[in-house]
Amino acid sequence: SEGNDHHEAVRIPHAKGSKGESDVLVWSGTWSHNYYGHDLPAIRCEAIVNMSPSSLANLLVDSSRVKEYNKMSIGRDDILVLHEDDKWVTKICVAKTKPPMIGKILVLKNLLHMEELPGGGDTVGYVIVSRAVAHAQEEDAEGAAATVVEDPSKVVHSEMLMGLNVIRAVEGEKDRCVLINLNHLRSPMIPI
């Protein structure tokens, strides 16, 4: 129905194979409130991805596949899976990344949740949200944070204030989707 575009596939401005198809749009900004994290920038990106919405959603939530899209990753471990099926996933993860020229490992402990948008995953899309569940330096019950690396001085603990991935199906093209990503991160590695 008209005006109900959140429950339908989206049209895209660039045809498959056209010059603009590979563009990645990037925005940054700050918040107008005075709550926690207001002083930190948020980064929003949008791009067309040549994958079905379900394939991209599964790639992003499968911790064993993180290195396929993040070349700086040294792994992501699921420390608690609360629910997992084709329509939604909820879990706590510890991600470890080693950015070049830093010499330290960035650690994030997040609650990650993925679910289909109303109308169905490959018909409309998915949403994936993540949020820090505790400061990364706090050791979980199994000690995963403490065993990330042998030398704790080489670890930088960071906090995902908000991570959001909206994956929208493309009208008439089952093998393409639009990915909208928003990250709001607190890290000593990011200058303010």
C-alpha cells in the first residue's frame, strides 16, 4: 500500500553494471543531546551489495565468517547464543580486530541481534543491531576477554554505543540489496 515503504523492497538509483553501482555514500555527524556519547561522531554508510538480503544478513551474523568481509579481524567469538534461527539471532560476541600500524588489538564485547523486517527477509530485508553489554575490559565468566591475547598491554578496549545495519531487498532483483550502516563507537584509538 502507498506510504508503507518499510514493508516493501526498495528501488535503487543505479542499474546493475552501471557506473554508480559501486558508489559508497558516507556521512558523519554528532548528536544534539547531552547524554552519554554525544561528543562522539556517528558514521553512516550506504551501498548496493550484490548479494541477496538473507545471504548478507547470514554473513554479518556468522562469527566464523567475519574475516570474509573484515580483513583486519582476528576473529569474533560467540560467548552466549540466546536464540538462533533463520528469522532472528540474538547473541553476545567478543570481536577482535588488529588495525594496521597501531600494534594493538581492538576488542569489542556486544549484544548482537538480527531479525527479518516485517514482510519477510528476502522480500523486504533485515535489521542487525549491536550494543556494548559491558565494558570490554570486564572479564566474562569463562575469561574470554582475558585470553584474547597473551599480553594485555596490547589490547585496546572499545565500546559500541550503537551499531545498526539495515539490509533492504531491491525491487525485482533477488541477488542485490541496499546496506545502510550506522556506527557510534567509543575507542581510545579514535581521536575526538
